[in-house]
Amino acid sequence: MTRGIARDLYQRVAEAPIISPHGHVPIDWLANDTPFADPAALFVTHDHYVTRLLHASGVSFDDLGLGQGASDPREVWRLLASNWHLFAGTSSGYWLEEELDDLGVAAELCADTADETYDAIAMKLALPEWRPRSLFERFGIDVLATTDDPLDDLAQHVAVADALAGRVLATFRPDRYLDPDAPAFAENVERLLGEAAFPSTFVGYLAALADRRRHFIRHGAVSADHGVEEPLTIDLESARAEQLFQSVLRGRASSEEKRLFRGHMLFQMARMSVEDGLVMTVHAGVLRNHSTSTLRTYGPDTGHDIPVPVDFTRGLRPLLEAFGLAPGFHLVLFGIDESVYSRELAPLAGFYPSVYIGAPWWFLDAPDSIGRFRSATTETAGFSRGSGFIDDTRAFLSIPARHDMARRADSAFLARLVVEGRIRAQQAERIADDLVGPLPRRVFKL
């Protein structure tokens, strides 16, 4: 009975347009509509979900094409195929299976089928219908958000505005201009200030950030995204803020002063969101670049970012004391420590009208994790206080597979509630419909 109800609910939403208000697909893929280079680049080299597990099993990043030297994409694909058994039961394996099925690859990946599957995929990727714009339309994407540097002129977003049926939204991502520990922080801030000749003062710095936010809003952006290890917010007096700004800009700040500065800037970003209306998303709880030697050799975003516990309740209290009740302010909180769902995020979203619970993210955007997320948050905050699913991906071909997985998981959860008599069937239908479209549109002001 449960399965039948879940199947009916899933069928209601299976073909609904995809709303993807947070992701990392490079805008140039759509602006240039360049064919994907080869199966290895598309499925392996740029997907840290894939490379990290291969690395854990002894496969060298150099052999996977992440080093400085050239690599043979066919050899990279052979490594994936010969190690395909490692992905059994993983979300990466699930998504890749879906993508391969869409490409018409019937043979199971293994060493013996590596060349056969590589050639079959390469042949498909050369066809016009497998170029990014055609895939965008075929996937039924209604809204796709990219993640963009504040100094981007957004010309590529303008270029695709009339080329696609759906919307491609820029997202303001200022981390490298707010975190004193970010590479080349001082140089980045100087470039930011120099963009419109703002003075090298804290007031000038804030004005420069506000100016770039306005630029993004003029180009259709609806949100600003912040990736932080610690969701700390601090409201400092102007003199102290100026002192910290000069200290971090000159590289003289202590670790604690840098922490204070980051906390004050997250507070300032909330203030700006209240003023200009950009939805504020906060992705917290990841210690970036855990392996120093890997960072030095292969750079960031190579699979060694590891989750850590965080404290949203105390960390965000100054922000919520100041802005939590502000009309029109939307704050979407994403955690990667499952314990915060029921302990902090659901209670916060269940009181503050500004707070929404971000969907399971990164290591948690998987079938079982989504079920645990629903169980942990629904009894306290219901369904309406969530963000709707986000795919948070650079792996373009995985977008429909990820959204399909979320729709199946939510349908299964709703069906259980119906069978247990906790909600009516008609309620489940309305909720299923809401989760895939109207809810994310409301939360992200679409």
C-alpha cells in the first residue's frame, strides 16, 4: 500500500520542471555551448565526489588527470571502469548509473567494457543534442543558478538570457573577499575597491560590496551565497571594524581577529540582504582543504573538504536578534552535520519567519539522508519551512538524476505519513506539488 501511494505521488511530480536555485554549473558552458570534451572530463576529472573515492582506494590524482601533466582521457576512464565496484551503494554511483542509462550505455562498467563504453559516450557527446544548451532544454530546467565572483561582469549571463527557455541566474558569492584566510585576500579586496575607486577604508569596502550586489541584482540575481566553516555572526562598533579591516588587509591580524572579522562580515551581509532583498544562503560546517599536501599539489576542490560540527543557534543569534524578524528577509541555512537538523535548524525555522531549512547538501544529498532529514525536521517545522531541493552540483548531466532522486525520496516519506494516518492523501498530493516548484520559488523569490 505504501509503495503504491508513493508511486502515485512520484508520478504527479516526475516530469515537473526543474527549479535549481543553487548550483555550480559554469556559465561559460551555456554561453559558449561548447561540446563536452570527452567522457573522462565529463564524469571523472571535474567531479570530486568521484575522484575522492578513487583516491581513497589508492588511485593517484595524477593518473586521474588532476595534476599538471597531460593525461590520456581514455586511461582515466579505464581507471573508473576497473574500479566501478567501489561506487556500489553510493549516491555518486546512483547518479552515474542514471546518466549512463540516459546516454544509452547498457553495459555495466568494468575493465572489459571500458573502451566500449568510452567510445559509445564519446560518439554521443559529438552530437548536437548532447551540447549544453540542448541538454538544458531536454532536462526541463526552468531555473538554474550559477555561482559567480562578485567582480564578474555577467556578460555571459546576458548572452544566454534570450537563448534558453528557462532562466539562468547569477549568484553573488563573496567568500574570497570576506575571509582573510582566503588565497590572495588582500589583492582581491584591492581589486574590489579599485573597481569603482572606493577608498581603502571599512566604509569604502562595504560600499564596494554593496555596489557589486546592485550589479548582480540588475542582472537578475536573487541570492547571495556564503560558504563558511563556522556560522558565526558579530556586530562590531565601527571603530573596531575599521581597525580589524586595516589589520587583515595588511596581513597583521591574529587568528582570533580574523575570526571576528569573518563573523562581522557575515552580519554585514545579512544587513545588506535586508536592504537589497537578495536571499542569503549560508552553507556552514566544512573544514576546507583538510590535506595540506593535496592542496599544495592539486589545489582546492579536490575532494579533501571534511565536515565539522557547528553551532547555528549561538553563532547566528546576533544576526537574528538584529534581522530575524525583518520583513522580506530570507535566510536559508544549510548544514552538513545531521545532528543540527532537529536540534537547531528546524527549531530556528519553526520560529523565525526569515529562516528556512536548506535541503540536504553535499555528503547528505542522497536517498537515505533525505529520508532522515525529513524525519528530523518535519515534526518541528513542517514542510513549508524548507528550501525545496537544491542539486548543488557542477556535474551538469547529474542534475535531472539528483532531482529525480529527491522526488522519489519525498514521495516515499509522504506515502508513509499517509499510511500511518498522519496526513490525508489530498494533503500529500498538495505537498508533493509544492516541494518541486512553488516552495523553492517562494523561498528564493523567483
